[in-house]
Amino acid sequence: MTIRDGQHLYTAAGLDPLAALRTPADPPCDVYLTGSVFLDIIFTGLDSAPVRGTESWASGMGSSPGGVANMATALARLGLRTSLAAAFGDDHYGEYCWDALEQGEGIDLTLSRTVPGWHSPVTVSMAYEGERTMVSHGHEAPPAESAPQCPPPARAAIASLAPDRAEWIAQAARKGTRVFADVGWDESGRWDPADLADLEHCEAFLPNADEAMRYTRTECPLAAAHALSEHVRLAVVTLGAEGAYAVDGATGESAQVPAIEVEALDPTGAGDVFVAGFVTGTLAGWPLADRLAFAGLTAALSVQEFGGSLSAPGWSEIAAWWQSVQGLPDQDPAALRRYAFLEDLLPAAARPWPLRRAVPTIGFGRNG
């Protein structure tokens, strides 16, 4: 069902941020991504890290699809038409993840596949003291007998820089897809700038401060962002509790937005939600500072819920947050002005649509 309210367009997933930009010639999906889907089991409420030789009890627990599902879910909940290519096991974990993503979140899994006899990868995440520790297990999925044409036409694609993704990224760029890239931790310790060669095909690069400084051999995250902007259109460096800083390499524009202070329940997937928020704002054509603010807001809202994927906020939660902060006493007027762009974007009243949340057992998957 689609509802139009003034300048806003609502679908079953909520507000459509690209409604004013859509044309009949658009590709079928807004964002394409591929990667590994894990079943995440999250323990929260631990007083400290588990101690060797002892048993620890957590006060909270949740289960949800993880891995690349974190970002796919965050994108879908922000109203973007999301296509995911991934392998799923034919076990109960795989069935649960498939159902949660396709039926629960409306993510297009046409390019995904179920692999007979292959068990789903699993990650156990333990959150304590504002951080997390993860233990994962899984095996690489066997190659597909006939790989789908990749990447399909899309407004945007999200990819991690890696040697096996080089041609994938180049193909996407040649098709006019705007590629948003991140990078994993370099276990070799080389941090070779040559590994970033594919940035020439990318719209944006979103590393954290440590990664950015190591690759650029700089001692300041802001300097690292400027150095990276010589290789990519948009360099966005996340600064943890200090927010994020971005530089537009084409115009020279820069922006820095502080983080929103919240009490974090589980930080799993917050970086993925940040990327999803930034991609949404970029595709919608928002100013750079607004994109940073929105990405930081969505990430802050996500850490107040269990799990990486099912903690991602939808438009109703964003609207509820905006309404609530305006009523807080002694609110900083400058901080309110930073998010004033939401006024024209959000509905006058939050529309309640249910969001699935992580629950202790996958047995409640359909009703969670």
C-alpha cells in the first residue's frame, strides 16, 4: 500500500526518501550489496568481559540476521529498495534469516541462493562496557553453479575493498552505479595505500579514524580525510564518540558533526547503520552536513536496541526522537538547528509501523 501525505510518500516500509526523484526509467533497486549473512546471537548486560575458567550470565539476549544483513536491513528500513545477493544455509538458521530479511524487511533476495548441506555461519556477540567481543564460526559457501550477472543495475552499491571485488566495483561504476566503499582491518599490518586503488571508481569511502590514519600515514583523522579525498569523491571518517568528518574531494567542502550521546545497549552493527544513513542522504541529494548528522542519528538510535540488523531504526523512530528532543528542557538551540532539516522531511506525527526486534530464540521469528 502507498499513501501520499503532502510531499511525503509512504509505503509498507515507511517514508520513501527518494519519492521526488523517482522516474519510470529508474533501475529496479536503489541499493545492491552482497556478502555473508550470519545468524547473530547477542548477549548484553554483562558487567565485564568473560573471565577464563568461569561462567558468566548475561541479563539480556537476542537473535537476528547479521553480517551483511545489518546494512541491508538498515537500508530497507529507511525506505530504499534493497537487493541482497548472499548464500543461505538450508538449516533452520538459514531459513530464519531468509524469512526475516525477505518477509520481515521486504529485501529483494532474487539474487540470493540456498545452499543444500551448508550450515549457516554464526556469530556470538558479547556487549559490555560500551564495547563488544565477537566469536564467529562458519565455512565459505561453495561457488554457485551459474553465478548471476553482477552487479545488477542500481542507483548505488556498497562494497568492501578487496582484491576479489576489484572487477565487481569497476563494473558497477561503468554501469553508472554510485559505489560506497568501506574496508576491513588489515591483519597483515602493511596498510598499503595501493590496496585503495579501486577508490577511483567509488563515490565515497567510509573508514574509521584508525583505518584512515594508517592508510594515509597521518596522525590526525581530519588530515587523513583530506588525504583520502585526493583519491575518492567523498572521504567520510568516523570518529567514534566525536562523530564524523567528511571532505568532498570535488568541491573542497568539508563538514564535521558531533555524535549524539546515548546510553548504548549493544553497539553491534552501528557502523553499518551509519553507512546506510549516509547512503540514504546522498541518494536523496542532501547537503553534506545533513548527511553526516542523519547517519550519526540513525547509528545512535540503533545502539539502544539488541542486535545488529533488527536494531536499525525506521522513520517512525526517527520522527519520535525528533519530537521528543524538541520538548526537552534546556535543549541546546544550536544542536536543534543541526537537525532542523528533519522538520521538512518527517511527517507531522509519527506513523506507528511495527519493527521486528531481536528476541532470545529464533522460534519466535515470525512474530518477533
